[in-house]
Amino acid sequence: MASTVVTHTPAVLNYLEEKGRHAGILSWVLSTDHKRIGLLYMYTMFAFFGVGVLMGLILRLELLTPGPTIPGFTANMYNAVFTLHGVIMIFLFVIPGLPAIFGNFCMPIMIGARDVAFPRLNLLSWYCFIVGAGIAVLALFTGQGFPDTGWTFYVPYSLRTGTNVTLGMLGAFIIGWSSILTGLNFLVTIHRMRAPGMGWFQMPLFVWALYATAWIQVIATPVVGITLALVMLERAIDVGIFNPALGGDPILFQHMFWIYSHPAVYIMILPAMGAISEIIPTFAGRTIFGYKAIALSSLSIASVGYLVWAHHMFTTPMSLAALFVFSLLTFFVAIPSGVKVFNWVATLYKGSIDLRSPLLFALSFIFLFSIGGLTGLANGALGPNLHIHDTYFIVGHFHYVMFGGTGFGLFAALHYWFPKMYGRMYNERLAWYYWALMFVGFNMLYFSMLILGMEGNPRRYYDYLPRFQTWHVVSTVGSWILVAGLLMMAYNFIRSARRGAPAPANPWGGVTLEWTVPSPPPVENFHEIPRWEGSAYHGFEKLQRRRSEAQ
């Protein structure tokens, strides 16, 4: 089997040491280097993530007991805090997270490119994100109060509330441009800038996941942008599109919102699946099982994901035929996800397992995402949906997919690519400790919600019946354990970025192109553009062949 030949100049400055036309912070915020832009996204998003976690802690503390728990914390404040928690986590962390951070940092190197296709557009995308986030934050300190509609901005309440909803929607609208421009940039980069010899089925699976995600970003995001713009227009001049008092249709808003927001679930989860598809073979020491099936399943998820939005609306007026079709399609979309899980487990089977922290988080992803997927099938079935709709079961399911899936997938990717990003190793033993805390705390926090939902506890309520308190206490204690693990992880990475042991170019034994350049990478990634020969993971094939010969 031929090998991949990559050459680089060891003496060249890495991207962290680069001294361009600007100095200090300007050398970062004016840089068009895809690696620096990836880190800018990471720092910004984790700052918002910290705020979102704090909001979630406040909510769980309030729900520790029936009735008021926090002195002076009113029902209106509760509505505002859970709105802020949802908006921050969804629009400022989970949706943009993996594509913006690791897509920017790793994807060009993984396909043998020196940068993305449009570096200045890439920087503009980050500025759109910052401006949109700034406007959304401004909504907290201006107008007549915090937005209190929930992150979905459902009408007609979002048309009537006197809180500062318009500014929050404007921020989300501008953030959407960041997503569209990033998706467009990634599509062109993957189509036009792959290394010589790297065909479609020689690309790493993380790149395949980003490719499928980019199509969703480009096609679906404009729909929610138009929807938010129409709501802002209606609030300003009463055009009567969604307001039933003016002849509008509030159900139309739900259709338009979920036509984007269900595909947005796959903007969140597909890149995490791609990262897991890189981590599993590396730490199993063997090539991925079913490469083409995993690659094509990403495209399948992105395609079928457009056709199932109405399963969020089974309790609204719809024909029986529509209910049946959307329920059936919901079960279909689970098939390609099941293909991925099967192939990951098959890759691990009889592999030479190296149980490091990236693999721990990857295995957690598989377990937690599987629970999220199975509970999603209950939501997609018409009978159970009537019972569990708008209960804590939905909250538990959503967080098992979004946090257990996207969140743990992002943490797995961070542990996997951190040595490449900073040229430093983190404390592996400490990583095991906080992984255990996060895994236990997460399941206490959210599995309790699944039980509460089955028992009929409605979501979004400031108060609840005393009979639900036991599971609320378990859930709140779980949130404390989870946050303790998150704080330990933050400490580990912040300390290791400055004081960690120097990382080699390939600390894990990976075979994709990012592991052939120094850690951290040079400014232009490669001294000479590499030529790719062989399959996507042919390095593992050679390793397996040597093992077989040794036996």
C-alpha cells in the first residue's frame, strides 16, 4: 500500500507565534488564518457556554422545592432565565460549536489545504457571530425587560409581550448569517481544495460530516431568518402574517420555525458524529468499519432531516394523513443514525483499545446519544407523543441528544485535537476524574427528567406538585455534580494550554493529515501541498496487516 507523503519545514513559525502586520489582540481579531479564527470561535463560545450553564444552575436551584425556592425569584424572572438559557446554549454554543471551532481549525489541514477557500469571508463570519451575540446581550439591558418567550419565540405571545424580544430576534438573525457564510465557505473548500489524489471517498469522515452539515446551513438557515424577520415586522407594523387577531396564522410560524430548527438539530449533531468517527478508529487501532456507509449516512441524515419537522407539532391541528407521514419519516431518519452507531461498535470489536480520555468521551457520546435517539422514537410515535408532549420527557430527550450527543462529542473532539491546537498535553488522570463526574452528573440530571415526564410533570413551569419533588432533587444534585466536572475540565485545559508537557506531532497514532504536521501547526499548514494515496484510513490497514502477520 502506498503511503501519504507530506513535507514541512520544521523551523517555520507555528500559527500561535506568527507576527504579522498587527500586534497583540489585533493580530488575532484581524487574522484570516483559519486556525486562529477557530480559536476565536472557541473562546467566544465557551464564554457564552459558561453563562448558559450558570442560567441552568439557577433554574435547577429554583426547582429544588415546590413553590418559591430562591428569595425574590419570581415566575416572570424564571421565564426570562429559561429563555436566556435556551437562546445562549442553542444559538451561541451548540449550533455553531463544532463546525466553527474544529471545522475551521482541522478541516483545511485534513484535506491538505493551506486555508479555507475564502479566508476574509471566514473572518466576516466570526464578526457576524460577535455582532449578533452582542445585540442579543444588549437585549438584556435595554427595553422593558428580558425576553421571556422561550428560545422558540412562539407566536402569538412573542407578538404581544412587552419584553425586548425584537432585539433578541435581530441578534439571532445576524448570527444566522455567520452560519450561512461558514457553510458556503466549507462547501467550496471541500469541493475545490482537496489534496491531489484525495477523491470523495478518500476524505476523512469528519470532513464528510462537515460537508453534509454545510448544506443544511446554506439551505435551511435562510428559512428561520425570514421567519424571525417577519415576526419583527409584525411587532413593528402589525402586518397580520402570524397574529390571529389580524387574520394571521400562528401555526404557520411553527411550521416555518421547525422547517429550520429540526434540520438545525443535525447541524449540531452531525459534526459530533464526524469527530467520533475519527476518534474511534484511532483508539481502536484499526480502520473504521463501513466507511462508505458512515459517509453516506451523513448525507442521508441531512436529506431526510428536512422532512420530519412536523413531529414537533403533533398536538396542533393536522390531517391524519400528515400525522402518519411525519411519524413514519421520523422513524426513517433514525436508520442512518443507527448505521453509524453499529459501525462504531463494530470498529471497536476486536480492536486494540487504548482507553484514553478522548475515547471515554466518545463512548459516552455513543451511550448518551443512543438514549436520546430511542426516546426520540417515543416522541415520533403518535400515541405516546400525546402523553409526553410538553412534559419534562421532552426536556430530557432534547438534552440527551444536544448535551449528551453534541456536548460530549465536542468534549471528545477537544480532548482529541487539543495537543494539535496548542502543542501541549493535558493531565490525563484529571481528565478521567472529571469525565466520571460529568457522566454520572449528566445522567442524574436528565434521566430524572425522563421519569418526571412519564409521570406527567409539564415543562417550563415555575412550580410543580409536591409528588414530583424527589426526582427534581435528584436532578438538581446531578446538575451540581456535572458542573463540578465542567469546572475541573476548564481548569485542566486552561492550565495545560500554558504549562502542559510539549505534545508530539502525533500523540495518539492517528493517520489523517493533521497528524503529519507539527503541533501546533505552521501558519500555512504545509510547506508543500501533500499528495494523498490510498484509502482514507490506509495507515490503520497497514497496522492491521502487520498484526495479522505477527500472529
